Amino acid sequence: MPSKLEYIWLDGCTPTQKLRSKTRVEKDFGGTLEECPMWSFDGSSTEQAAGDDSDCLLKPVAIFPDPDRKDGYLVMTEVLNADGTPHASNGRATIDDDDDDFWFGFEQEYFLWDTNTDLPPGFPPGGYPGPQGPYYCSVGAKNAYGRPCVDEHLDACLAAGINVEGINAEVASGQWEFQVFGKGAKRAGDETWVARYILERTGEKYDYAIELHPKPLGDTDWNGSGMHANFSNGLMRSCGEEETFNKICEAFKKQIPRHIEVYGAHNELRLTGAHETERLDSFSYGLSDRGASIRIPVGTKDNGWKGRLEDRRPASNADPYKVASAIIKTVKESGI
């Protein structure tokens, strides 16, 4: 039986890249990454090439069973130039983590967006629902909106082998979150992007678009959406020294522009110092502080200063590859 391979990649749109995909039919396919051939696409239609030199290459980097297609597979790829070098839009190629020493957990917040009303579910036409508060981790038809779509997405991710570790309703009506963990920055990025792809495709069945803008409700008293990045390397997981974590945080304090540059477009609308955020141009860190740039989880302290840190600044529309790349670079510069 022929297999359907859905090749997934990131386009060259700015300031926020978008997912693209197309299907390749392969006979006698055994389901392994090694069997996935290099492919190409028209980069002039995705803002990645000129019309007179339009071929870009798709290099398969991860493969998952496709939960929605019989004999189907989801193939995450990275974009190369025609000569085989990484394309300028290829954030994955910038990650310096060949030994997978770094582990990442991304907390992906997002809004479901009803394409019929052009509002999140639970929002009445021309107005707002009751103030945020009852929607976080909510239960019941008056507070929880979009659960069938969200549950279907979770089941599909698990069926695909994505390491989703949990989901929950977030603080605004129609806002949700899922968490992906990966050992190795590239693996964590691959799985987060494929989980986003599955979410977009699941939303199609419910007439929901997936809104990753960090502040889609504008200048209102509603939380924005982030993609908090939890990270550790081998030393952090074993050192047992508070000073190690303080040194890392101090290194981040010196590199605010490096991180903000890749932490998502329009993030200045979200990082205002309100709604559990630090200001865009400031930096702070603290134990169990959700208003800090970097939160030191109490579990890290309670585990004898062995564990992780959480950078709370990345926006929901940030590229997890680029976020991981910047974090790894700064940690390696910290002197630990």
C-alpha cells in the first residue's frame, strides 16, 4: 500500500514564519527517516527565493505517524538552498547542541479563533465575556470553550508520538496551552513545530484558526500568550550549587537584545510588566517569581539546586529553534 508523507517546513514570511506542507506518495515505504528522500519546492511562493532561481530543498529531520491519514506520516524538514547549505530562514541549523546535552520544555499558549465570528470562542459579538479569572484550568460550559478541539489535538499528538506532557485552559476565554518536552534542542523544536502543525490541522475541522499573536486582544486587560522555555544542561541537572544558576541568569541579563530579537514579533505588547511579565527592556530573575524574566522553579531549589530554569519571555509566536539556539549560546557564555 502506498504511503502518504506530509513534508512540513517553515516559510520565509517575516516577521513571523508560517507552516507549509505538501504530500509525497511513496511506494514500499518502511516508515523510517532514512527512507525519506530529499525533496524540493517553489521558494518564490514562500518568500524564500526569487522566481528566476526558485528551487529550495527540503531535508527530512524527524518523522511521526500521521494520526489523521491512513498509511500517513508527518515529516518535519528544514529548508536548504539549492547547493545544500542552510537557507537564511532555517533556525534549526543555528542550534549548537550536537550532543543533545540541553533539554527543553516549551509551554505553548495560544488562542482558538472562530473564523465565523472572528473572535475567540466564548466572546460575544461586539463585546467581551466576564473578566479573566474563572477560565484558567476551568470546567463547565460557562467557562471552558473549545475543549473538543483541544482534546482531539492532544489525542492526535500522542498518537503521533509527540512528547506532549500536558494541556490546560489558560486565563482568557478560548485560550489554551500544551507542553512539549524533548531531550535535545532540535528534537524539542521538531516536536513543538509538529504539534503546532497538528493543532492547525485539527482546528480546520472546527472552523478554528490558531492565533499565536502574543497579544491578539490588543490593549485590554487580558493576558497575552507566551511560549515559556524551560531548559537545562547536564551541569544544571547535577551541580547542586545555587551559584551556577545565578551565573546563568546574570549572563542572560547581559544579552537582552539577543534574546528579544528572536523571542517573537510584537512581544513588546505582551512584555509590559503586567499580567505576569517583566518589561521588554528590563531583566530580572527570582525564585518562583512569575513576573520575572527568568523564574527559578522552587523544584530546582528543593532538589538541592539541581534542575532547570524557565525563561518566561518568549512569545507564543516565537520559533522554538531560534529560542533554543539563543538560550544555548548564552548558557555556554556564562562561564559555568
